[in-house]
Amino acid sequence: MQITDIFKLLGGVGLFLFGMSIMSTGLKNACGDNLQNILECATKNNVVAVFAGLLMTVLVQSSSAIDVMVIGFVNSAMMNLSQAIGVIMGANIGTTITAQITAFNLALYTPLILFAGAVMYLFFKKSIVKHIGSIIMGFGMLFAGITMIKEVVGPLSDSDEFISFISTLNNPALAVAFGVGFTALLQSSSSSIVIFQTFAVQEILTYNTAVYLVIGAAIGSVTPNLLAGLTANREGKRTAVLNLLFNLIRAILLITLINIIPLTDWICRLSPNDIGRQIANTHTIFAVIAVLVELPFTKFIIRLAEKIIPVNPEENKTRSDRYLVYMNQLDNIPVSVALHQTQREICRMGRIAANNLNNAIKCFFDYNAEKAADVRNNEETVNILNHSIADAMLQLKTLDLTTENMRRVSMMTIAVTDIERLSDHAENIVEYIEEMNSKKASLSESALDELKSMAKDTIDAVFLSIDIFETEDYSKLDEIELLESNVDNYEKELIHNHVERLMNSNCDALSGIIFSDIVTDLERCSDHAINLAYALKERNN
């Protein structure tokens, strides 16, 4: 093989991968928010989760993209491990569609496909037409890349060195290992399977060798997920491990099956004399078999992942915090009890948000990356409770509510929003100190002392507001009004002092902006506290 052939081979692989990327991006843009909606359908029913994963992967044409997306959703607690493993299994089936498509010989029509896609993308103004054009262009690039690869690998059948290397893959263990490494290098099982198809069509690879390469490719496909898991929390890391465990078990299962029953012979008979289609069918059938066999044992796989990355006490607390405690069964209890349970749940959420705000302020004055991560984790907890409480409160509207009860439900709904905003401000405060640290900025001692005084009254007001909301002891309203007034006065005084420091060049621009922002956040937190304290108070009281 000459150097120009190597360049052409690399160009073909690059064009194929770029075509996959363009097609995937076009599909994502054309689908819009529908991918998120499909993902939300992945409920605790594993079968539904499998179909959701399958459909999303068919739409996006990248199981790695879906798996990384799933890690992100688990990382942000929008999905649990039981849902995640179902989606991962479905993605493993959905990714086989690429090999099924490339098993068709469309090389003759590739230029026309590229032309049609380019025209749609370049000369139409409608977004949906442009997205479809990019999908078609990606599709054409994919086949153009395959055509280039075929032109290069064809003569390799006459190369003694290459044939000698390929012959080593007759060893199943080496074939699996090569499939793992090659796919990990390409970061795409679809790409590696298509290249194996091309080698087989050119009679460089035998079908039996390709079978083990397909098995190895499935394991190698988890590489992007493992890399994504490195930056995720422990639950996100477990999701990446789940994918690896699924594919390792899949490999063991399939190697066992093909050595005890004539499974591959049956697959070959489905499309005789068409080795490209045989490999595509093998890829699909192996994925379906793996899902059917492993689906009933998902709990075992999850437990195994939790053995590899054990659940620590902090995670158990986070998990328990994110589930409703008092609003689980509102439809089978008296209205008064249902309202009281709702009030207790909101108070529980309020204390989590208040503690988070308090921890964020401590983090601002004494930064620690672990503290900052805890604040963000608790912010996610508050967001989850916000949605869960809002959904549960819909049940209250089905009850026989009096006018006063309707008022209380309405005000509790607003209170949940105020509490959620408290935690948003907590996250803002952490971002401020991180921005200052990254830009090597700092606040003067006088500015820090002013902020500490304002922050103390703000935190006192927030915790007091939750007590008032819970007990409805309105004798404490004067106390919280005083705290809120102090915070308002602090805002005016601190901004005035801040302007003086700027005029005297005692403060740099970035620190000044952040100082103003945190003062504003603290003042708004005291406003939310006042809203919460008065939330359930009757108007004539």
C-alpha cells in the first residue's frame, strides 16, 4: 500500500465519520425538543425505556450520543439507573440500523444524494428543509466515504503482509480484542461495523471472523460513555459502568451461544451470498438477543454497578431528599389532611433550600470545591422537589375544596416558586466566587465585612419565614419585617460604599460587578422570605 492509498483510506474514514456527524446533527435539529419528550417517556417500565432508547438512537444515528445524554440525565437526577439501563439497551439495538443501511450498495447514487442535500441546505430558507438537507448530505458523505474505503481496501487482498495480519484474527480472542480497540479508537461502533462490512465484501475478512469483531465492537463502543462518566457524579459514573457491564455480559452470552448452537448458520441463511447483509443482520440480531436475555436481570446489573461504585451515605441522603415524603397519597385522605401534608412537604423543601443558601454563602467567604459541588447537588434536589410537588398538587384540584382551601392551594403554589428561587440564588452565589477565583479577583476586607452582615440578616429572615409558614404564628411577622428592612437598608448602603470604592480605585471592575450582583441576590432572597412568611395569612388578618 502506497502513502497515497493510506491518505485515501484515512480520507474515506474521515468522510464517513463526518457524514455520520452531519447526519446526526441534522436529525437532532429536525427533531427539536422531541428527543427530550421521548426521553421523558422512559418511565420505570423497562420495556418502554428500551423502545425510547431504540427510537432516539434511530433518530440521532449515534448510540454514544444517546448514552452520553443518559449519563447527563442521571447525573442531574432527571433519570434513575432503572430507567437508564433500559434506554442503554434500546440504544444498542437502534445503533444497528446504520449497518443495515450501508449494506445496500448506493455508490451509484451518492453524487445525486450529495447534490440534493446541498441544494436543500444552501438554497432553501426554511429551517426544517435545511435540517433535512444536512441529513441527506450526511447520508451522501457516509456512502462516499465507504466508496473511498472500498477502492483502497480492494487491492489489500493481494498484500501478503495485510493478509498475514488479518489471518491472526481467526483467533476469536484476538478478533474480539481487535474489535474493542478499533471501535474505541473510532469512538463509534457503527463506523467500525461498516468498515468490517467493507473488508468482508472485499473478501479480506471471513464471516466467522467478522462475527467476533462485531462482538468486540459492542464493548469498544462504551469508550465515549466511560470518558463522559469521568466528569459525572457517582450516579453518572454508575450509568457508564452499567453500559460496560451490559456489553461485557452480552459478549459472554453471544460467544457462548454461537459455540453451542448454529446461530450464525441461521443468520447466514437469511441472506445467502450477501456477506455485507449477513454482518448487518448479525449486528442487529445479537443486540436483540442480548436485550431479551438481560432485560429481566436489570436489577442484578444495577446492583453489580453499585458494588463497583458503592453508594455512600451522602448519596443515600440525596436520594431520600429527592422523593416526596408527605404527598404520596393525597387522593385517599381528607382535604384538611391533604393540605397539611402539602404544607409539610413544602416546609421540607424550604429547609433544604435555606440550608443550601446558607452553605452557598459560607462557600463564598471560604471557598471549597466540594462545598460548591454540594450546593449544586442540593440545587438539583430543590428543582426535582419543585416539579414533584407541583405535579402532586394537581391532585388537590380534584378534591372538594372550599374557597379558602383553594386560596391556600394557590398560595402554596406560589410559595414553592419562592423557595425554588432561593436555591437559584444559592447557585448564583457559588458561581460568583468561582468567577472571581478564575480571574484572580478579590474583594476588600471592608466589602467582605459588609456582605457578611447583610448575609446574616438575609439568612435569619429566610429561616424565620419557613418557621412562620409552617406554624402560621404571625406574631413573628414584626421580626421578619425588621430583618427585611435591615436588608433593604444594607442594599442601599453597600451600593453607596461600593461606588465610593470604585471612585477611589479601591476596587477592580470585576469584583465591583460581582459585589453588586451578590447584594442584589441577597436582597431578593429577603423578598422571597417575606413572601413565604405571608403566604398563608388570610387577607383580613
